[in-house]
Amino acid sequence: MGSPQDFIDTDRYPIHRPGTSAYDALVAHCRTALETQGACLLHGFAVPEAVACMATETDRVVERAYLCRDTHTVYLNTGESGFPEDHPRRRLEVTELYSVACDQIASEDALKRVYHWDPLLFFLADVLQRRAYYRMADPLAALTINVMRENQNHGWHFDEAQVTTTLMIQAPEQGGRFQYVHNLRTEDEREYEGITQVLDGTHPGIRTLDIKPGTLSIFAGYYSLHRVTPVAGGTTRYLATFCFKDRPGVKNSPEVQKLFYGRTA
Ligand SMILES: [Fe+2]
């Protein structure tokens, strides 16, 4: 496999051919999915050979991944005083997973080459209607692999970023399912009732996405409450996150680097 283009099923997803009707149709499809469902899944985006290669590359570095254990509210803080204990502003979720940082992934690895492939950046900018879009400059967070072993999970939360782009590399035997409720964040009191139902497991709108190895997911995580259920079985879940920003040169603070990767860079 030579060029990053070979890693992607460009017959199905011609992201490298802007200006063609097939490209325009794909962008339109993605925009509609994001607007109506808050999520766009491109199954088989990475071809099976590339996915296998990425899994092998991850196996090589996974023992160096940093263990992140965190208790947090859905707003990713430690709870706000002034609210009752059972209020969504106070209720705590538990997250435990490992992260492979960007500087632990080799430049020649398939995953990093896809991340640095300009047609992916330009395609996402088109889908998200960004005039300017840049790879994140953070040496740790720009491209990461989220690693979940048996019983690990990601608790319910809203993202800080508007949109997140991920690529599934390896799925677990059971569990590790991505669940969300579309457009729950309303910036007013109404959202609390819905969040309480989600945390209690009684919300009727919880959707589970069928994300397979090779699926590219574009997810509007700021407005949609989401989680990953506990992984079951011996196969580790590997999910890559591609981080893009509206401004060039964006890095996390040393405090955030320390929290998620255990070190600064
Ligand atoms: Fe998230």
C-alpha cells in the first residue's frame, strides 16, 4: 500500500475528487446525516488491509498507552456545588481507558499518514462548512488512539469540541458500544430532565451506533450526550481520534496534557 489514498475506499468515498458530482453528493449526504441525526457514519471508509495494518501498528505501542481514570459530570467537571446531589450538574460518571498519544505513533504508520493526508482535511472542512480548518498542533492530542480493555468504558458526557472525527480500528467481542441522545444540550433548564433520564437508563431516545472496524464517524458531540458501554471479552477496542481546529497552532494547556497523557510535551 503506497499512498494514503490506498488506505481509503475512494471508489465509495471519493474525498480526493472535489468538484465532481460524486464528491458533492457525498458531502451533501454527510451534512444531512449530521443535521438530522448528529452523526455521520462512513462504513468501510478504511479498507480492510489498512485497518489490519493500523491494528498491528497499535499492538506495537499499546503497552505504552497512558491509563486515564476519571470521575466527571456529563459536563466534564467534578460537580458544581449549589445543585442538589442527584442533579445532572452533580451526578458523577466513571471513565477508565488508555490513550496512545500522537508522539507515540510513528510518522510512517498508516494511521498518521491518513491523518496528514490533505484530502481528508479538506473534505471534513467542506462537510462542516469551515472556511479554514487545521490539524491540531498538540504533540500529544492531535491524533490519538483510545484503547479500552475488558470492563473499561467511557461515561456519559458532552464533548468540549463541536465535532469529533474518529476511525474504528478494532472492535471488542462484546460491549464497547457507542450510545448517544441527539441534541440534548439546550443551554436551558429543559436539558436536565432528559439528562436525568439518560443517566437513569429510562430515556426513550438512546441510540446505539453500529460502528465497525474501518468506519469513519463524524459526530457532533457538543450537543449530544454520549458514552461507550463497558467492553467485554478479550479483544481490546481501538478507536483513533483525528483532531482538527478552526485556527492553526492550537495546543492543549500543560494541565490538560498532564491529565490525559500523564506528561507534558
Ligand atoms: Fe466524547
